[in-house]
Amino acid sequence: MRLRSALTAVLGAALLLVAVPGSASAASGQFRYSYVTVEGYEASGFLNNPPDDRCIDLPGVGQENPEPGHSPQNRTDTWVTVYAGTGCEGDSYRLRPHTGGASERLKVRSVRFG
């Protein structure tokens, strides 16, 4: 009888471990980029501790702005792929963690970390 109780307890604990979702991972640090606003002003955008494995359309440089962002700088602890189009579509380029940066020739509208 004790064996059956112990086995039931072990199975119950295993089911709890499977049922509890893991913590969401996120890049630690800041991703920066520059852009020209719809009104024609130079601006800087940034993402603090962005989530991993999710496409992020960058604020200020979406489809409503004819000018994409440029000069991305990856100051996070995770690799990032930058995309020329929204929805993580179009030409892409990977930037390494901490020191990854590019010139204003690299255009960006969306990113994916991880």
C-alpha cells in the first residue's frame, strides 16, 4: 500500500512540473535604433529587455512611416535579427550581443531576439 501511495505522489508531482509554465525568457539590456519621424525630425528608439522568440515591429518605423529605422545597436545579451520589413519579413541581418551595431545603411523595421 505504501508503494502505491509513493507512486501516486511521484506521478502527481511530475504532472505538476509539466503543467506549470516556465518563465518567459527575455534579452537583458537595450536595443537602440535611429529614425526620422513622419514630421521629419531625427529620433531615437529603444527596447528595454525585449522578449525572446517574438517578432517585434519597432515603434515609429512601421508602415505608417515611409522611412525605415537605421543604425541599430544591440546592447542586449542575446543575438538579434533585424528585418527590413514589418512582421519580420524582408532582408535580414544578425547582430551579436553587447557590441553588435551597424551603420545607417542598415535599414530596420522589425526585430527578433534569440
